[in-house]
Amino acid sequence: MKYIYLLFNLIFILFFFGCNSGGNVEVKDTSELHQATRDEVEKLVEQFILAEDGTTIEMPAGFYQLETQLILDNKNNIKIKGKGMDKTILSFKGLKTGGEGMKIVGKNISLEDFSVYDAPGDGVKTQHCENILMRRVNATWTNGDKSQNGTYALYPVQCKNVIIDACEASHSRDAGIYVGQSENIIVKNCTAFGNVAGIEIENCSNVEVFKNKAYDNTGGILVFNLPGLPVADGRGTKIYDNEIIENNHKNFALIEGNNGNAVTQIPPGSGVVVMAGKDVEIFNNKILKNKTSGISIASYQVTGFPMKDQDLEKWSPFSSGIYIHDNEYERSSSLPDMSKDLGKLIAAKNAHGIGKTQDIVYDGIWDQQISKDISSNPMNICIKENMENLRFTRFYLMEGEDNIKSYKEYDPFVCDLKIETDISVLQ
């Protein structure tokens, strides 16, 4: 059932004034770089093809125009090193076969000091890896923000022990830095801009995301648990000491089929979004000028997408164990977004007045098998912000789209919660 009523008459004026355009293209000038010769490109490709366990692949400074993917398949103890993000640039604009620019499978792999441009699919994909390090790696698309760009810029999936440090990701049509179905993860000191989602943690466990800057994305940082994936509910994510600023970019995610996916539902102006998240702590962040909401806590039901019985056997659509505290908020002077249903709901039905940006939004959908009364806080949603006049809205959507209610009181949710992560294995 789709909970969100499309309030066209009420919000037409807000929609007209609330639209925004895409972000700026920020691509480094490559004109003065050495343009790699065909022989130099072939030598680089050959290093990947012939790499044995324990190899260090050195990528000299230069601009490399590649027509084939760079692949490592089941290799161990490999170092891939460029001369700097602005000095070693691998362009996959002319790629003739395959999707990802770089695809890595193996153990004890490090990637450092290079950039990947214009992969038709994902920029750098690492899959089924154990002990993977990305440091000072940049992945982007040079034509700006287009739905034809690749899905993910940096993309570890089904990995164990992941460190993403001091990287950049921009202009992906889904997530700039996406870590999916993985465990033991650090994302730190990174910059993500001009993406639909800046940083996305999906179906992952034991994660810390800190000292990053996410700006000019549709949504700054996302923590999702989605159905139908080999790894079900992830647990234990800490998001702290980040700058999550002006993530007001239009949502240019590619919609395939009738509805698209969960990221297509994110309204511009979303600082942090937790959807079906489990055991998530959000603290000590600067969450500034995101025009729709600073933090949104949602269940999967709010998307309106169907759920299969087999998914519900090992996955829960509810967000639970969410602890939000000690963040800094500054509301945008712009009106909330109207291009997505969730944005329309927040703009038109929040508890503080039509067109008001919210600091924290909770969709208020809970598991009634635990309790029939949300005042008992059955999903363990805890909020302890040191801020006067916090603009909080809890919605009541349980009776369908014709009887939506909203509440500003959050007394039932003033509590402490202990969220445990342990990243010592990555130190």
C-alpha cells in the first residue's frame, strides 16, 4: 500500500518555487597531462592481465584512454598505485566491452592515488574481496550529472574488511561511494558531491562513516537495508564527525520499469536518510542547509514498493535501534522539495506548517506485533539533541493516505541507546 497522498492542489505553489537545477561539473584540467601512447596503454593493461600474487602494479603519471576493462580476478596481495588523483587518470569513455572501469576480486588488495573517468558502468568495483583498501582514489563522470552515467563510482560489494580513505566520488546516477552487503567497514576523509546519494551503506554490518564531506548530492549519507539481496539485514552503523551540507541536488537516478528503486524515491534536500536501518547511531555531524530534512527515519513501506513473503522471513522493513544525538543543524532558506512523494509529505503534512524544512523526520511506521502503541517506542528510536526548537515531525500513516496525521512532540523518543561497532580489525 502506498502511504503518501499526492497533495497536488495544496502544494502546487510550493512545487513551482521549490524545484532546483543540477550541480556544477567539477573536473580537473587534464590538458597538461602526458597523453599516454598506445604502447603505454597496452603496457598498463598487460600489467593487470599478467599480475601474479604479490605484484605491485605501478601506473605512471598520464592520461590513459582505455578501450578495455582493467580486471584482477582472484588475485591476492596486490598493490595498484598511481602517482596521484590528478596525475594518473584512467579514462574509460572509449570502453568497448564490459561495464566497470576497474573490477577487482581477491584478498589483500590496495588501490591508491589515481582517478577513473567515464566508465559506462561502475567506476571501481571490488567484489568478494577480503581486506580491500581504497585510498586517494577518485571516480567521476566528466559530462556532469546525467542519468546515463554509471551507477556507482566506488563500489565494494559482498566484501569483508573495507577501508575507503581520502577518496572522491562524483556525478554517479546512484551512489558516489556505495558499500553493499559487506562487513567491517570504514569510510573516512572522503568527499562526495553531485551524486544522487553521496555515501550509501546498504545491508552492511559493523560500519563507521566519519570525517567525510557530502555536499550537492540529492541525499548526503544513506543507510539502507533492502529486500531481495543475498545479505539481508545489516546491523551496526555509526555516522559521526561528517559535514553534510546543501544536499539539494535534483534526483537524476535512472527510473527503470514503473517505480525505479529506493534511491529514485529520495527527495532532494535530504541530509541523512535511514531506511529499514538497524542499530544506527548518528552524532556530532554538521547537517546544514539541506532543504527538505536534516535526518529522515523511514521504513521500507514508505516507498510503496511490494514486499515478498520470502524476504520477510529474514529481513525486516522497519527501522529500529536508531540513536540521534549531538548534531548541529542549520535549516535551508529554500522550500522543501516537491519532486518526490516523501518530499511532498514532509512539505505539506509536517507538524510545523506547510513548506517548513524539518530537522528530523520519522515516518512513524512501527511493528505492531511488538506493540499496538507507538508511545512505548517499540522500534527504539532515540533522540537527544542539544538544540532549542528542534523541528521534529512524526507522521501517522497507518490508516492510509486519506488519514495522514503528524505530531511534533517527541517525548517518547527521548532516550539513550548503546550502538556497538568494533573496527579494531581494520586498524
